[in-house]
Amino acid sequence: MESQPQNRPGSSESPQKGDVNNGLKRFSTFWMGCILFVAFGLASLVLGIGFNKPAVNNIDKVNAKRRGMIKREVDKAHAGARENALLSFERVGSHFLNTAPAPDEKPEFVLPGSATQKRKASGGSGIVVPADFPKVDPGAPVDVAVMERGKATFAICSACHGLEGEGMYHINKTGPPLANSEWVTGPVANLIAIQFRGLSGPIEVNGEKYTPVAPMAPLPLDNDSIAAVLTYIRNSFGNKASPVTPEQVEAMRGELGKPMLSPADLIPPTVAAGSN
């Protein structure tokens, strides 16, 4: 027969008391686990929100500041540029709109016996001088300030005509002389028209023929500058003639935009020297 377990001598615990202790441990362990789980979840939530905040990149911040500063500087530098550009386009556009187009009368297209051929052969009719073209007395005084301005502008012309109006044809086959030239002291309309239209082809000056390697390009400056430089050459290098006025230049503005002139298109310089 099996013997029943007996309590050892000196032992104060009974089986019922051990079961109670084990239950309490399991209960406390369960709730401890729940508390730890909740605490861990809360900690993760708090730390997660903190770590998910967008990090501020100092380099991007500095670059953004620099870009803003550069944009402000560019905007300041370009202030009014658009208005100036529009104004320039308006001026250029109005100039071309007010300039009447003219046919390009190339020599190879001119028919023998035609009105154009006769006009060119007769010479002088290639330039249209308005009926109300201003006249200037041949003995009219020359303004010193105008001469100084004309001298400064003549620096452009001197590349082909020489500093003393001696011409550069003998050096590089370019401009004929202006000194003691019947063309310079002749009709003012010729000189103004050449400024607007240019001149190409052989030309005779003081009985000597010159054939420049390149045509004289038009130099459409403002009225005051053209008047000043023409007054200067008409009263320098041994020349003596009436001054040219801005009003005379303005009257010849109709020549602007027409084909380049040839010597045959000019008014013959046989008119009395110094005339208008």
C-alpha cells in the first residue's frame, strides 16, 4: 500500500499555502508585463514623434538665404531694364516705319534708254532736294563750338580720309582727299545725302580719279553731329564754305534708307563753291 505524504518535521508550509503564493506571482507578473508593455508603447510613441520631426538642414538654409539675396540684387540691377528695352525697340521701330522703302537700283538691272538710265546718266537727279531746303549765306560765321564738335566726330572719318583731310588712297586705296575738294565745298545736299546713303564707285577730285576698294558706308548720326562734322570739313584743310545747319540735315532725312549713291547720282560740284 502506498503511503501518504507527510509533512516533514519543522516545515511550516502546507500545500494549500504554496498554491496561493504561485497564483499571486502569476497575477503580479501579468500586470507587471501589462504595465511594462504600456510604458514601452508610450515611450515609443513619444520618441517616434520626436524623431519624425523634419530635420533642419543648415546648408539648405544658408543656400536659400543666398539665393534670396542674389535675386534681390539681380532685381535691383535690372530695375527699369525692361522699360528701357521697350523704349529702344519703340524708337527703332518708329524709325523704320517712318522710313519709306526705295527700290534697289542695281546697275545690271537698269535697262538702256529707260528713265532710270537717263536719270543716272544726267547726274544730279539721284538726290531729291526739298523745295523748302534751308539756305545759308555763304559768308555766315562759323561757330567755334560747332567746329570743335565736328572735329571730334571727324575722328571716325579720318581712318579713310586722313587726319588732315589728305585722304588715305595713296596708302590703302580707301578715302579720297577732302582738302581743297570741290565736292566738299559744293552743294551741301550732296554731303548730307552721302551721310545717309553712302557712296560707291570711282570719283574725280581736283582732276584726279580715285577708285576706293570699298564704298563709304552711311553714317546716320543725329542732326547736330552730322551738321557739325560737315561744317568742320567745309572749313578745314584749306576749304572755306558756309556752315551746315541741323535744319538742313533734317530736311534731307528723306534720303535715309535709299540705295547707296554713286558719283553720277550727286549734284555736279560745278555750282559756285560754298553754295547750299
